[in-house]
Amino acid sequence: MDWQPLEINPEMLNKTNQITFSELVTNDNWILLFKLGVGRGWQFVDIMGLEEEALSWVPSPSCAVMLLFPLTPQHEAYREKQTEAMGDSHKPESEVYFIKQTVGNSCGTLGLLHAVANNAHILEFEAGSVIKKFLDDTASMSADDRAKWLETNQEIQAAHEEVAAEGQCQVDPDKVNFHFITFISVVGQLYELDGRLDYPVNHGSTTVDNFIKDAAGICCQFMEREKDEVRFSAVALCRT
């Protein structure tokens, strides 16, 4: 079972493995955000660059960053070393809402869920919000059980498919080899949430004022590992 790919366009994100979904690309986050029942006080906006001047144009405050990047051999090698270095001593972060990716090509929707779930205390939700119900139903579950719950959630899948069909460009699911991850701040710590991993990655302390800069710094590390690669894109969830 495949879901259609989504674009990395903030307008599409805001308007709203294994089993497989179509891949989200960032065009779709704006639309999907509203379709899933998040109030309009916060929206996804493009991050036009990771240097300080470009980041100054991102509305403040921002509470999440989603990064889209290519899955290359270099990245996979880095992830393998990172996982080995962290070892079995790493324990789940109880304060962080995290969900595993068991549905192929679902990383865009998963990234949006991570962004919203870990900021639910400052976001507003529409009556009958699909995403609020999902978060309430899965609040006490493990990351694996949340993934199983998502596999059978027809409302979230339907919203995903509807948004993907409205995309401004056609994405071939057979050629999609990109991945979404999300950066959030929980209890003053900067976390990287990647559904392909077994747990969140803690990147150290951050503040509300420094969050966008600190998250951009980790995004830069992804780019530095891919010297000949330019296919990166990022959006931030900001108060508007």
C-alpha cells in the first residue's frame, strides 16, 4: 500500500517499512497542517538559508524545523557509526513524543506529527481535530505502538493522499529517495526526531531565542557531510 509523495512547500504543509505511504515533499506541510485540524495561529514557512542573515527573516517564535535531505551512502554510513557510538545505553526520552516509521514514504507526515506533538501545549486545535485525537489516543504508547496506530489511521492517510494529489509538481514514488527529520525543543534540549532511528537524538541545550539558530547548526552538519550535494530544503513552524 503506497501513499503519494508530498512536496516541500510550506503552503501544502499548512493546508491541512512495510506498508508504504506516498512521500511528503515540503510543498505540502502547510495544507496538511490545517487539514489535520491545527489552528491557524502557527504556519510553516520556508527557511531560505542557514546563515544568520537568512535566519533573521524566519518569523519568531519558531517551535520546530523540518529538514528534507537525500538519503546517500555517506548519510547511511554516518547513521551507522552514530548508532554504534550511542550503543545500547541510550534510553527513550520520556518527555519527547516520538514515533517510529514503519510505513514506507511516511516521513513527511511523521515529521509533521513530531512537530505538532511536541508543541501541542502552545498550539491550538480545531474542534474535531484529527491530529489532536491521534495524539491523545497515543499519548501513553511506546514509539512502536504509536507506529502501529498510525498504520491503521485512515483519517490521517486520507488527508495525506488528498494533499499529495494537490501538489504543484509530480513526484515519482519510485524515484523518491529523500527523507524528512524534525528538530524540536523540549525542556531546554534540542532534539532530532528521525523515525528511521530507535530513539530521539539529543543535541544539547537550547533556548526559545536560540532554537532556530541551533537547529540550523545541526542542519549545516548534514550539508557538510555531503560536499557535492545541494538537494536540501527546510521549513520552520512559526507563530504568524
